[in-house]
Amino acid sequence: MDRDAVLALLIAQLRDVVPDLAEKPIIGTDSMAELGVDSIERSEILMNTLEALALDLPMVHLHGPRNLGELADLLHGKL
């Protein structure tokens, strides 16, 4: 899976967890905070994404990225 596919997966998970964002354009430079995602939703999005990617990472390793693109880069690097 390439980096763009990881980003697409993240965006799909985000829209699944936060249905209000279903029609909003979302790009890699958007952050979950800017999109109005709260910490519980963020955790659910990350857990679902890790499961879909079959990755077993501690959540603390996912707090550095500032936006969805950086998060996709980090996750892609762990595949």
C-alpha cells in the first residue's frame, strides 16, 4: 500500500467516525483538530486505521504528526 492509499484510508475512517465531514473536502494538510475532531473521535479513527493496516503500534507513537499527510507518512513508514 502506498502513502496515498494510507491517506485515503485515514480520510475514509475520519468520515466514518465523524459523519458530519462526509461532504467536506479533506486534504493531507488538514489536521483533525482543524476539522473539529475531538480526542475520543481521534482515538477511534487511529485505532480503526491501525486495525485496517494490520499495524500494532502504541497510540503514543501517533501524536507527533501535525496533519493527515504527516500521519499518513508516519503510518506508511511502519508498513
